Amino acid sequence: MLHFFKGFTNTPKNASAKLYVTSHFSLLKLQNELRSFYKKNAQNKLIFKKIRNGFTVDIDIKNDSKKELITATRLQFLQNKTVVRVVAESIEIELTSYQETKKAVDFNLKKQAFFTHLQNFLLTLQNDHLYVLKNEEQLPFVASADLETQNFIFHQLETNEYVLSILGVSEVVFKTVETAPKHTIWHFVLTSTRTFLLGKHSESDFVIVKISPENFTIQERTGKDLITVGNLSFYTEFMNDAVYLEMLPVIIALKNRLTTFGDLLARKYTKKEAHLLLASKVYNLDNTAVDSLCNTLKSELILQLKRGKISAEQEENWLEIFTNHIPKHATFGQDLVQIVTDWQLAFAEQQKILRILQPFQKPETAKHTIAFHEHISQLFLEKEKKAESIFEFNLNYAQHLHNAAQFSEAISVYRTIYESLPDDSITDLLPKKTTNIFNGEGGRQLKVTILEAILEIQEKLNADVSKTVHQLAELQPLVASRIEALYDHEKYQPKAETIKEILHTKTFNIATELPKSSFQNLQKKEILPKVVPSCFKDAKGFFDSLNNFIADLNPPDYNAVITFSDRLNAANYPKIFLRLTEICTALQMDVPECYIGRGNYANAVIGVEGKPSFLIVGIDFLAPNNIRYLELNALTFLITIELAHMYFEHSKITATDVWRGAADKGFSLINMLLTILPFAGNIGTLFGNAKAIEKYGTILQRVEQVANAAEKGKEIKDVSDTFNLNPFSKKTTQTNTSENLLITSRLMEIIADKVALLFCDDLKAAVKGLLVGTKFYEEYHSIITEHGVQHFLSQTNEQDEFVHQELIIRLKSLCAFYVSDTFENLQKQLYSS
């Protein structure tokens, strides 16, 4: 049977009532409160009398002299532990005999003003100071309950126990033999530590039925929902079923119930200032929380989150809170993750928080905040699709990981960034004349920046840096530090020594006799993608358009030249002709007719497409006593360049006439013809990544402390601006077209140079051929022999422009190809037996 807190026997119902107090309550407080109450009601005459376990007080005392009677209402207060029994009776005292007669009162004790006042007074003492008693926040978790029920609930609260919800209940059913009297009014009561049903019988008897939250289930139904827990079930009321569902996480929380309730408020009730204040108070009250910092943060941050959003004004407050806590708490990042998860903050708001955290990504506090960045990273990559945004996020994230000493993770993110960068290979063709390539300026700075960051971390870890230094050397093969870094790696040391020797050499010692060559055939469709900068691989139609333009040009009349020229053949120059034949065989092309150039053509190697195609080799390269004399391998390099132009069908006019002419003469040879160059249909594809490169360079400027990224980013943007690389521009000016043609000339030379290096298989010979084959070699030969190659190439004019920038660009491309894995693979393919 259910055991109710029983009412009184042998006392009229209207004359008895109960007040509920704590076990240590003193009845003196009730006496004082009664005096105060009646004093306000102009009734000063009260007679108190102490009795066992309580006191009596006579009120409404009246003296009827005619009847010689004194009448009064006597209130009896008897305390039994936590219950104060109050009984009212009417008394008459005869003045002649002082005999006292007791009678029943003619009023309902519970409805008397003084009794209601005492109930309210006790509730004031029992108030847990949370919200339920007054519910000024107008939250739906509090149903209407009479004062007696409230007094009963709150009188039994223990220290640090708070009422969270009082909800109406209907149709309570016990699965055991227990039953409740008819007309019992039930309430579901949830406190910070307990869960129970409270039943009140019409006789003012109460019963408490404890509920185990672990078995609490709600079955949603039309109208009222069915709740089952242990050996009983009950239905919600019609209008509060949704409230039960909303409170379910709080009900089933076995620990930190206050915090869970606060989180519910943070998710659902942040429109009013009162809601925010209540949530803050709840977090402060939960002293059972394992991590007090998390609750402290919640109590402060919730006040800055109206309607679940962080306004611009509130961001300053968040920053101030962060500043106070982050330096002192190593778990700050984890706590912040817990907070945004508990509050179910929108991703946009979490991004705002990450932005506010940026000042704390520096090394002194990075470890305290990195956990939140890790959390956002997973969400960001799931939601964001824009490449530039992902790039910027990952760049920030990698730097944060680095500062937090999570080095392996940082390298992984940097590698991801590196693999996803836009193709910036076009920047190798774009250095300004003032760009110092020897100092690492220009070129593919996006990749360099990321690789430098990776290298810095690898060195801190004492990890294997061979791959990274090799990649950097391939990107910047003329930078001394890049080449020196290769010396520590056995695989790359010989090539590093070769490049260093070339840059500092004053004379080229090239082998005069070479072992018999044995070239394997190369397929054009296989070799072209490996020697063309990747940015041009998708420029479909570009070369066709360019070739159509070249076809319309009127080339010099070489037929007139070769009419008076001697043939170069197996009889007069057997080794050269044999090498020429072997190369053509490997390239699967017809051997062109070969002539010896004299006069104006004595210092040039010229290849001309036609029927038949022919090759002119200047006599100066063949005469041993001439300053331009080239050993077989160095001459092989120059010859193969021209064969490569024919092989790839670059044009009917090769490098000597167009490409080098554009570079050396500042476009003077072709300015009049450029207006017909059909770039419009292909420029968008060819330079499609230039705009992305510029965007990424700008992003680099925004990300602080990433391997001097800001400075390098600016350089990338300057180059892009200088060359007007806007693929969507509809403007076609002679200057723009000239610059595009210059880029194309560099492209053609680079492609041919790489193929030539493969066949001569000697970087020293290739560089000697490159220098000796220039038009004005006689003028600067002495500079090279006195000061060396790099000194010669580093010459500048009064405008600080590098005089030989075109040679530097080609030398850089050759060295980069020479140290690349691609070169090694093609060599194996070309020389395999």
C-alpha cells in the first residue's frame, strides 16, 4: 500500500492544517511572523502560551461585559519533526468562574489570511532561489501547484538541491498491488538530485513515489503521451507532453543534472535576458561538475549568446572572457568543444568563435586552444566546397598545430595543402626583369612557402627531410641554400655538386669522346606531358592557334642560304651526323637535311620545318680554334633543341627567328604581326589558374607567421598584376599579346631544352651549349672566364633589371629538370637496353 502523510483525526477538517518545515526549524520564527502579521492588521493583542512541542496563540480576543464573556480564536502549533500541526478552535471564558469552553470554529483554517501568510513565509525560507517558486522567466517546466503542495515539496529539499520542474500528471497506474485513493492529484517533480511523483489526496495527505530515471521512457501518442518507468506508468496532460520530451535529457541525466538543464536553456531559451541569467545561475550552482572550468565558462559565455548568436558587439566580450581563462587552463579547447556541442551552436557561430580565438594561436597559448580548431576542422571540411576557403582554413590550422607542437599533424595538413594548391607552374615563366631568381624570388612561391613550413617542422622532429629538400631544390635549383641542402643526401649529392660547379665555373671541361649511344624510341604522347609545364597541359587548341599564326608569317628565305651552303654529313662530320641520326630515330622523325652555316649563320643552329625539313649548324661550333667551338655533347644539346621544335611541331619558324627574337629584341621583330594572333579563344584555358594563384597569394598575406608568407604572397600578386593575367579579360592589347607571346617563347624553349638535356645527358655540356649558342657570346666570354657563370648572369642595368634574365629562366628550368625524378625516369626509358 502507498503510505500517505496522514491528516489529523478527531478534528474537523476545516479547523486543521499542516505546515512543512525543516528538521531544525524553530517555532519562534512562526511566533514572530504572527506578531508581525497581526500588527499590520491592527490587532496588537495576542496571547502566546508555550506548550509541549509548540505554542498556542489567542487571536481576535473580544470582551463582552454585558454577557461577562471573553471570546477568542485559539491557534495551536505543534511541531513533530518536519510537520507543524495547526489547529483552530473557538473559546469562551466566563468572567465569573473563568471556566473555559471550546467550540468548533466556523471558518476554513486554510483559507485564513494569516495561514496563507505563514505558508508564503515558510516558502520564502525554503526557497532554493532558482526559479520554480516564482517562474518569472515563464518557462513551461512549472505547472500550477497550491501553496500547500509547494510547501511540502520545498520543505524537504536538502542542501544544494534545487527544483527544476513540477509538471502535471494524469492516470497513474501501478503494476503492483499498490493503489492510490481516488481524487489523488499527482505531480511529477524533478530536482537536481531526485525524481519522484508527488500525490496529494483531498484529505491533504501526501505520498512520494520515487522514480528511477534510467528506465524512464516516453511513448508519443495522439493527445497524451505514455510514460513508463519501473513498476508504474502515467500519462502526461494534454498540453505538457512536449515539455516532457524537452526535459527528457535532464530527467535521465544521472550526473550533472543542473548543467544538463542549463544546456537545455542554452539551446531552447535564449530570447530573454531572464533566460540567459537563469542558465548562468544554473551553471554556477552545479558544484558536482567534474570540470568546474567548463561550467564557469558556460556561466559567463551564455550571457553573451542571445538567441543562440554572437553579435559583433558580443565578440569583444567573448574575447575578454577568453583572455581571462585561456592562459591559465590547458583544457580550454576541450571545454570549448564541449560547450558548443552541448549548446548545439550553428556552424556559423562556431566559426565566429574560431575567429575570436585567432590571437591565441600563438605558441604561448596554442596548446590550450588547438582542440577547438581540430573540432572545427572536421566540420569545416564537411561543409566547405570552395577551394580558396579550404586553403586559407588549412593554412591557419597547420600553423596552429605547429605552434601547439603537434608536429606530425601539422605536416599532414601542410601536405594536404601542398597537394591541393592550384597549378602555379606558370609563375616560372613570369619573373620580372628585376626578379632575383638566384635569391629565391619569383617562381612557385605557393609551393615553396608550404614546403618551407614542412621543412621547419621536420627539422624540429629530426625527421627525414630528404623528400622536402629535394622538392625545394627542384623548385629553386639556382638558390645556393637549396643545393647545399642536397649535399647531406647521398642520392642527390652528385647532382648538387654538378649544379654548384656550373654556377661557379669559369671554364667548361667537357668530355671529347663519349661511349657509343644507344637510344630507345620515345613516343611523343608520352614524353610531351613530362616536359611541358603542367599549367599548359590542358590548354587545348593553344598550340594549334599559335601554329596557324606562324603559318601566316613570311620566314626568311633559307632556301637561298642553303643553296650556297655545304652539306653536313657522315663523310665530313661522322660523329655529329651519327648523333643526329640516332636522335631522329629515337624521336621517330625523318632525318632533316643538314647544312653548315656561314656568314650571318656561322654562330647559330637553326631548324626549319618544311618539305623537306632542314637544319643549319653554324661553322663556328665546328671549328676547334673558334671561341664558339662545342664538343659533341654540347653541340648535341643545341641540335636537339631545334629537332625538338620540329618534333613537337611548334612552328615553321623555330627559336632563332621567333622565340629568341621575341625575348632578345623586345618583340621588335613581330610587333606589326601580333594583332592577328588568335589568343582570345585560348587565353582563358591557358592562364586559367593565374587568377587562382593571385587569390591564394592574397590569402597568404592574411595568414600570419607562416614562413614569411605575407611577403611572398605579395610578390605573387605583383607578378600577376604585371602580366595582366586575367583569364576573363576581354581586352586584347598589343602589349598584353606581346607578353603572352614572350611567355609562349619561354615555354617552347623550356620544352626543347628538357628534351635536349635528355639526349646530351650532361648538364655541364647543356649549359655550355646554352651560353655559347647565344648571339652575343663573344662579348661576354671574358666575363665568364674571369668571374664565372653566376657572376655573368647576375649582371644588372641601371634600372636594376637582370640583363640575362631569359638565360637565367632557361638555366633554372634545366637544373630543376635535372634534379627531378622525371628526368631520372625518362633517362631510364631512353637508355634502357
